[in-house]
Amino acid sequence: MSSTCFPLLFFLSLLFLHPLFSQANIHKTKTLLKSTLLSQPSTNDTIPPTRFFEVTKPIRVPNAKPCSLTILQHDFGYTYGKPPVFANYTFPSDCPYQEFSKIVLEWNATCKGRQFDRIFGVWLSGVELLRSCTAEPRATGIVWSVKKDITRYNSLLLMNKTQTFSVYMGNLVDKTYTGVYHVNITLYFYPFVEKMNRFEEKAEILGSGVGSKADLIIPFSRDLPLKDGLWYEIENATDVKVKEFEIPQNVYRAVLEVYVSFHENDEFWYGNPPNDYIAANNLTNLAGNGPFREVVVSLDGEVVGAVWPFTVVYTGGINPLLWRPISGVGSFDLPTYDIEITPFLGNLLDEKTHKLGFSVTNALNVWYIDANLHLWLDSKSTKTEGKLLQHDIVPLGVSSVSDFKGLNGTFITNTTRFISSTGWVKSSYGTVTTKSIQDLSYSNSMVMAKDGDLQIVHQMIHFNDSIYAMMPASDAKSKKSLKRFLLYLYSDYLDQGNGTSMSVANVTLGFNEKKYIDADARLPSSSLRNLQNGQGVMVVKDNLVVSGVGSTQQTYNYDSSKFCYSRNISSSNYTILYDEVGKTCNNRAKFHFGFALSRWWPFPARRAFLASHVVDPNGN
Ligand SMILES: *[C@@H]1O[C@H](CO)[C@@H](O)[C@H](O)[C@H]1NC(C)=O
Ligand SMILES: *[C@@H]1O[C@H](CO)[C@@H](O)[C@H](O)[C@H]1NC(C)=O
Ligand SMILES: *[C@@H]1O[C@H](CO)[C@@H](O)[C@H](O)[C@H]1NC(C)=O
Ligand SMILES: *[C@@H]1O[C@H](CO)[C@@H](O)[C@H](O)[C@H]1NC(C)=O
Ligand SMILES: *[C@@H]1O[C@H](CO)[C@@H](O)[C@H](O)[C@H]1NC(C)=O
Ligand SMILES: *[C@@H]1O[C@H](CO)[C@@H](O)[C@H](O)[C@H]1NC(C)=O
Ligand SMILES: *[C@@H]1O[C@H](CO)[C@@H](O)[C@H](O)[C@H]1NC(C)=O
Ligand SMILES: *[C@@H]1O[C@H](CO)[C@@H](O)[C@H](O)[C@H]1NC(C)=O
Ligand SMILES: *[C@@H]1O[C@H](CO)[C@@H](O)[C@H](O)[C@H]1NC(C)=O
Ligand SMILES: *[C@@H]1O[C@H](CO)[C@@H](O)[C@H](O)[C@H]1NC(C)=O
Ligand SMILES: *[C@@H]1O[C@H](CO)[C@@H](O)[C@H](O)[C@H]1NC(C)=O
Ligand SMILES: *[C@@H]1O[C@H](CO)[C@@H](O)[C@H](O)[C@H]1NC(C)=O
């Protein structure tokens, strides 16, 4: 099984069995492909490597020298199908502090030559800490650095024992694909400096706010495998991966954090046409099952939550020139998704073994999924108890329109999902009733024209989560997250004859999130608007980009009561055209949340959508 962002098995067969594009009727593979650059080896060592990066807000760390530990230094050459790389981890004994306000993982890497994008994962004791994709190198070399705030894994990182740290990246090196990834991973432990800061984090009882750290983390991943990553591989729509587990008897809160990435036939799932279109046109080599995917999480066979993932485009996806040097949204640090499990604790606190399951609706191979169960333990009691009061799963609502003639057609797929659960847990904090709601909706409009050579996709996901924690004789605590994932893709394929093709692609990726510390508050406690537009043209022969140009523009705006950050940046052919960074809070940005309904969105504005454009009460 492949562990690349690129469909490796397919890629091998392309290389050694069939020349690319030699078969008729692979229109979709023609329009949405994965490629890398045909750069000649460089003999010039005086040109400095290009620095690639993903636009994101900096991690706020205290003004203090952290303890640091270089946990791994490794050269990832031919690692495909091999075991992960292991290291022994123990908390640095020379570190004078015991408590930390921030813990940061830093991945630094260099590469030179020609290589595809490779997916990789980083785990500690089976708990995944980072899912990411490598940058595609160039002949003169590249360098990149990814920093991730891993403070939420505090209890695991501070354990007083030796643990296994593992990294898997399935790289393939041969005469054509020469890039070896040289990697250093360093951990930084920042002490507390301000008393207030510590109080803020410690005052967290219900774990319903930010900054709360679990006492124990149980991994749902494969035990140190002999090959490939620790993630589970989901290969089709009926494939369910199940793991048995038991929890301690004094848990009062549980949150499942899900890691997910999609590859091979589902790398571009949002552009997969329905099966009736494929069958009617006798297409054999085209990934189908339509454009809707959902990761379903079940507990003892009952659905407890769903993940409708953001459409991460890896660094070789659609047109690799788009992602140089500004990488795609989420590509260097894939988003993870939290599902509140607390209402189900009543069922789990019975000293018995339970089963957690993962599946992907409509999946084609392959999805890499694993998860971490974060548990909060009652230090003043050895036994908590609870009861599930209510559990509503509104079945997946699907409406679709499929209208095609030959290879031309229009397809609309809309889905909705609602999951709500309520349960109480009795601990030394009292009897707390927790209600968790997931309210999700999705629309995808896909147009196929020019006999399948032109594909236009518009997709929007509304991913809303809210959690209420109610205690008798006390105000309810709550939090809410509203996420909007936007995708626009225009992809035109022009056959140049001779095994050479030209691809013209415009892409828009949007990731917006508003978080509320009080679910009923009018104003969010933080808001993120991250929007990327790219335009690319390339000439491709045998999966190698012979020539082309890519341009990307990105606006990133993060506002919160504590900290604001904005960046407005653009690149073309590796050159940064402008780069404006702002750190002052812009109140207007805080209240304007929805994506501007510009020309690319095919549907009339939805009411809920308009309602999210709240007027700034300050009139700014
Ligand atoms: C290497 O690159 C530098 C800077 O671009 C240039 O001045 C030099 O002539 C190049 N040398 C060779 C051998 O190409
Ligand atoms: C971890 O430590 C054990 C015991 O000292 C040793 O046998 C093993 O080789 C170490 N593993 C790595 C990857 O260094
Ligand atoms: C990793 O790269 C970043 C960015 O260049 C640099 O600031 C940092 O010092 C590097 N870390 C190590 C351990 O060299
Ligand atoms: C990794 O660390 C070594 C030793 O400090 C250094 O020589 C090397 O340049 C680093 N590599 C990367 C990719 O940062
Ligand atoms: C760590 O564990 C060792 C052996 O189990 C024990 O001797 C030591 O006191 C522990 N240290 C801390 C800080 O708990
Ligand atoms: C789905 O994948 C599983 C796991 O590889 C396999 O056992 C099963 O046969 C597959 N089902 C279909 C219908 O292909
Ligand atoms: C698909 O194959 C069937 C059976 O071979 C044939 O009758 C039909 O005309 C084909 N359709 C197309 C669009 O090629
Ligand atoms: C599909 O649309 C193209 C124009 O985009 C047209 O030339 C072609 O004839 C159409 N094919 C069919 C089967 O209608
Ligand atoms: C076919 O490929 C050769 C070599 O790559 C090139 O010289 C020629 O112009 C190409 N012909 C067409 C029609 O693209
Ligand atoms: C693609 O982007 C280019 C450059 O911005 C623009 O001129 C063109 O109209 C866009 N095409 C589509 C279909 O979005
Ligand atoms: C990028 O390359 C293309 C084609 O070589 C050229 O037309 C364009 O002006 C270049 N853009 C920049 C910003 O250098
Ligand atoms: C799909 O959703 C869009 C946007 O909400 C709406 O405009 C459209 O009417 C829906 N179509 C169907 C077939 O439900």
C-alpha cells in the first residue's frame, strides 16, 4: 500500500507499464493530476535553497528560554514500505522546569533534486502528533520548517518513562526521483512566566475552554508496524477499522481527536464524478463514487460523530507550481477534528472493553486515519459514573442532481448531517450534564464540459460543533466552533499530441473558523479567515512538468481578544510579489466572517450564510 500523497502503485504502473495518457477515456485523471517538476540537476552550489512555507499565525510563546530536545535526525531516502523510523524519547532530564505553558514541535527539512510530495506522520507512543506533507524539491534545493503547538499532549510528553517516537514517510528514490529528505525534529518546552497565564490554564474545570490539557491520551493507531505508518488504511466504503480499548474508572471528560488524509483514488475526492456517469461512458480508469466523503466514528457500533474534512491540496496537487514557495492551506500541518465523547462516558465507565470504529462513506482507496482519545481524570476520586440520556443521529440527508449527455454534464450533491448526544457524569466536580451537537452541511456542484476535458467544481462545507456543560446551581459553560471550508476548482486539459498535455487550473481554497467560548454569545472569541487563490498553466509529459507558471495570492486574518495576526501575500514562479504582515487587531475583520459571494459561487446565497455577515456594532 502506498503512503505517498501521490498514488504510488498507480504511478509505478504508469512508469513501467503504460505511458501516461496513452489510454483513451481517462479524462478525470487528465484534468486532476499529480506531478512534479522536470528540473535538470544543478551543478551550481552557489544558489541558495528556496524556502517553502505555509501561511499561518505564529505560535505565541512566553519570553523565556525553552528546554529543547532534538529527538530525531534522519535522511529519508528509499523508505517506502519500510518500518517507521524510531527514536527513544525521554523528557530531557536537564530541564529545570516541571510545568510548561507551551510545548512546540519543530520539523526542519531540506531536499534537493526531483521528488513527489510525500505524506508523513509523527507519533509518540502511538499518539499522532503531526500529519504533514513534504514540499517538492527543486534542482537547486529547498528548505522548510513546520512548527506545531503540541501543548495538548502535555501529559504524554512529561511521562516519566522512555517512550517510542516514530516517523513514517514513504519516499521512493530512483534515477528519476532523486530527492532525499533530510530532517531534524526538535521539541521545545517553554516554562510559565506570568502568574496570570498559569492561573488561566489551571482554572479550567470542565475542560470546555481553550488551553485545557488532558491527563491521559489513548491512541487509536496500529501498534508499531513492520511497514508503513501507524495510521489505519481505509480502502473502500465498507472497510471499518475497529480497535478495542478500556478507560480508567475516574474519567470525567473525553474528547476524540481525529487525524485524516486522503490519497490515490480519493486524493481529489471532491472532483470524483458519480458512478452512473462513469458506467454510461464505459470509463474504466476513473475514480468515482461521487464527490461526497465523510469520516464516521462509531462507539460499540453506534455513530458518535462525523468528520467532513477540509480539502487539503498536497504540494504536488493540481499544479505543483501553485505551491512554490507558498504551500496549500493545511498541507504542512493537516487539520485535526475533535469529537466530544463525554456524553457517552456512562457507557464506557463499566470496567469493560469497548470498540471504537472508523469508516469513510463512499471511500475509494486510500484514507489514512487514526485518532487520540484525550481523557480528563478526577484526581479526587477513583470512580466516576455517568449515563447517556439522549442520542440523536439524523441519517445522512442526500439530495443530488445528475444530468449528463456523453461526457458532458452537471452534477449537484447536497448533504446534511445532525448528531446530538446528552449525558451526565458525576465526579468530585459535581454532576455535569454535557450536550454535544454536530450540525454539518455540504454542497458540491460539478460541471464536466469539453467531453470531460474541462472540470469545474464548487464546494462548500459548513461544519458546526457546539458543546454545553450544565451543572446544577451554576451557569452552563459552553463552546462552539463554526467552520466553513470552501473549494473552487477550474481545471482544463488540452491534449498537445505526442504524450504531452497542457493543463490550465485555477483553484480557490478557503478555511474559516469562528470560535465562541460561550456558545450563545453574539461575538466570537476568535475568528480565522484564510483564503488562497491560485492560477497555473503547465505542460506535462509523463507526470513531469516540462514548463509552466503558477501564481498564488493568499489573505490570512486571525483575530482574537488576546492576539491578532494578518498576512496578505502573493507569489509567482517562486518569486514573492508582495508580503504584508499585520499584528494589530482589525475589528472589522473580526465580525465579517462569510466568504464574499463572488462570481465563482454558483448557488444563491443561503440565509444562514448571510446571517453570518454581522454588522460591526462599533461602526468601524
Ligand atoms: C552560479 O550562480 C551564480 C548566481 O546565480 C552565478 O553568478 C554563477 O555564474 C553560476 N555558476 C555556474 C557555474 O553556473
Ligand atoms: C531504545 O532503547 C533501547 C533500550 O536501551 C534500545 O535497545 C533501542 O535500540 C533504542 N532504540 C532506538 C531507536 O534508539
Ligand atoms: C529550524 O528552522 C528554523 C527556520 O529556519 C530556525 O529558526 C530554527 O533555528 C531551526 N531549528 C534548528 C534546531 O536548527
Ligand atoms: C540538522 O541538524 C544538523 C546538526 O545540527 C545540521 O547540521 C543540519 O543542517 C540540520 N538539518 C536541517 C534540515 O535542519
Ligand atoms: C521517575 O521514575 C523513576 C523510576 O520509576 C523514579 O525513581 C523517579 O523518582 C521518578 N521521577 C519523577 C520526577 O517522578
Ligand atoms: C474493502 O476493503 C477491505 C479491507 O481491505 C476488504 O477486506 C474488502 O474485501 C473490501 N471490500 C470491497 C467490496 O472491495
Ligand atoms: C459502452 O459499452 C457498451 C457495450 O460494449 C456499448 O454498447 C456502448 O455503446 C458503449 N458506450 C459508450 C458511450 O462508449
Ligand atoms: C460536449 O461539449 C463540447 C463543448 O464543450 C461539445 O463540443 C461536444 O460535442 C459535447 N459532447 C456531447 C456528447 O454532447
Ligand atoms: C513531439 O515531441 C517531440 C519531442 O518531445 C517534439 O519535438 C515535437 O514537437 C512534439 N510534437 C508535437 C506535435 O507536440
Ligand atoms: C483563471 O485565472 C486567470 C488569472 O487570474 C483569469 O484570467 C481567468 O479568468 C481565470 N479563469 C477561470 C475560469 O476562473
Ligand atoms: C513567470 O513565468 C512566466 C512564463 O515564463 C512569465 O510570463 C511571467 O511573467 C513570470 N512571472 C514572474 C512574476 O516572474
Ligand atoms: C444544493 O444546495 C445549494 C446551496 O445551498 C442550493 O442552492 C441548491 O438548490 C441545492 N440543490 C439541491 C438539488 O438540493
